Amino acid sequence: MSEKIENVVIVGSGPAGWTAAIYAARANLNPLLYEGAALQEHYDLGRGPLGQLAMTTEVENFPGFPSGDLSGYLDNAIDDSLRQYMAPHQKHGVSGPELMELMRQQAKNFGTRVVTDDIIEVDFSGKPFKLKPREGDQWLEARSVIIATGARANYLGLESENKYKNRGVSACAVCDGALPRFRNKPCVVVGGGDSAIEEADYLSKYSSVVYLVHRRDKFRASQAMVDRIMANDKVEVVWNHVVKDVLGDDQNGVTGAKLASTVDDSTKEVETSGFFLAIGHTPNTDFLKGKLEMNNAGYLKWTVPFRTNTSVDGVFAAGDVADDNYRQAITAAGSGCMAALDAERWLASQGLH
């Protein structure tokens, strides 16, 4: 075991983890944050260091970053060792990688210690809590823990889908649907549940037409949602079809989708500038199975109303790892603040801080 018992260990990065770190550091808790290992397999799943937002481009709905040239500010705010590896600023506001690097730098400025590694195992059966990093054979000990490992969007697994991520392929219409590349152009949404219908309905406000592709002849969504989408004349449901390929080119990104019938051998192509997946998310909670209470989908349960408490006293959860409803950067950041405050107050109530 480690010689030192940490006040708070934060597992995971992204808006929730970095915000928790900022608040915990300013509360003099001297937080230790494990941001995740920089492994290609993690990046492929959208769960590398800095979280899913670092895999996106434009971020138009995070408050405080209107359209404008942030080049000078970014050069001044972000450490040179990190800034030199970032893509040139596009002068439209802020991008996902830029926003995450700014949060990371802010957390470090207040004294957060950052380790680029995973926590692969935990023992919450007693106190202090024990956590095992991927690297090395020594367990950490902590008085309190904040879990902020997020949730990754599910994809079809097509090579072309991965090729055009952030160039027309997205798993969040609310995040990306209003971007110029999708306005007044056709878009495709894949899925058949409430989330898919919500995505299609949202996109219809901006797109010329939304093709809602579903492998069956009946939606899994609630009847109220079905009634709403069937009444939307900008949404065209493509029943009994699956996606065989995402079409595009290096200059334009996504330009179309190849669909295959599930009832015969026919195929067809549709023109589209956007390809949106709405086939669910998978919370990054595998290492917590049997350790914390979860819902049927694997999301951590908040056990106290309007608080970030989990089923283990002294362990808190922030962001998409416990939120299967909103899944937005701003809500994740808000719950990161809550988790840090909850942890600070819990430590004080236990006479530990």
C-alpha cells in the first residue's frame, strides 16, 4: 500500500473530472486525478485522457466561448508543452480539445496532481478506500473518491464510420446538429428508441430532411415520441434497413450512406452531410462492477436526491458515468462541482479535513 492516504482521488477526466479537480484543489484537498491511460484502444472508444469532448471539433453550446479568435488567449493560458501539439485554432470560438486543455491547465494551476494512467480495480469494502492503477503493483489509499469516467457512445463498428468521425459522423445531435455543415442539408440518424427519435426531431430544426434509419418495422420508442416523429414532415423513416457503409471523401467528409434492406437483398444510397448514431451509450464502469450500485444499463446510481453520493459512503460520482439523460459538457461540469463540494463536506463531517 501507499505510504500516504490521499484526501480525494478523482478517477477520469473530461468536464466532470476537471471541474471536480478545480473545486477540490481550491478547497485545499490536494486532489490526485487519474486522467486515463493514453492508449490507442481508449482513443478509439472515445475514452482517452481529456474525455469524449477532446474527440470533437467545434463546441458552440458551452457558455463563455462565443465565436471569435482565441489564439492569443490559448497561447497564454495553456502550457507550451501541450499547446505545441494542438491543432491550429480555427477562430470560431472554442473546440473540444481546446476547452479540455483549458480545464486541465486550470486544475493544474490550482495544484491538482495529474497521472496519465487508469484505475483498473478498487476496494471500497473498508476505509481508507483502495485503488489500483494500471501501471505498477502498488495500491493507492484515499479517504474519499470521485468517479468521473464518463460514458462512451456506441458505434456500428464500420471502418468508414471511424474514418469520418468529426467530419460528419457524430453521436450527439444536440452537440453538433446546429453546425454549419448540417444546416439545410440532409442528415441520417440511426436507431429506433427514444434517443434516436429525439435526435431526429432536433436535427429537423436545421436539416433539409432527416432520414431515420431503423432495422425493424416498428420503433422501440414510447408511443408519444413515435406520434411526434411521424407527424414531423421533415423526417423520413427508412424502415427495415441497416447501414452498410458511410460514404464520403477527404475534401467534404460525409457525403452519403449505403443502406441494406433487412427483408431482401436490395441496397440503396442516400445523400447526407451528417451521419448521427443514436444506438445508446456504454458507461465506463466495468472496473466498478460489484463495488457500487448501478442501474440496469450500468450507470452509477446517485443515492441521495440532488447529491452525487453513491451506494458507498465517501464515494461520489460526477458526469456521464451517472447521467444517462442529459450527457452534455455543461451538466457534466456542474455535477463535477457538486461532487467536489459533496466530498469536501463529507470529509469535514468525518473529521478528516
